[in-house]
Amino acid sequence: MSNIERQVVATQNGVELSGLLFLLFLALKLTGFITWSWWWVTAPLWMPIFAVLAIFVFTACVYGLLSWVGKNRP
């Protein structure tokens, strides 16, 4: 494999599953096959962000709880 081929392979980006789902839902919505709200059509775009934020908040709460329990032990 030449240096140029390695560079091309290293810079290729694939389409994620969420992007494909959004495109599928968008096409189905625009053609009238589904009558979902636009919130659900665009959900594959914002749901991963929400999931990461939810995991962050959960982790921060567990850390805070464990820290509080550790400080209040006799």
C-alpha cells in the first residue's frame, strides 16, 4: 500500500447509523408513508447527544452520592 493510499484510507469517514436512520425517516415523512411528528423524524440526530448528556448526569450524581456517603461515615 502506497503512502497516498494509506492517507486516503485514514481520512475516509463513514455515515453513521443515526445519519442513515434520519435520511430514511425523512424520505418516508416527505413521501407520506409515515405521519410521525418532526420530533421523531429528527430523533436520530439529537438522541445520541441526549444519551451522552444523560450518562454524564447519571455519572455525576453517582459520584456526588458516593462522595457524600464517604464524608458522612463515622
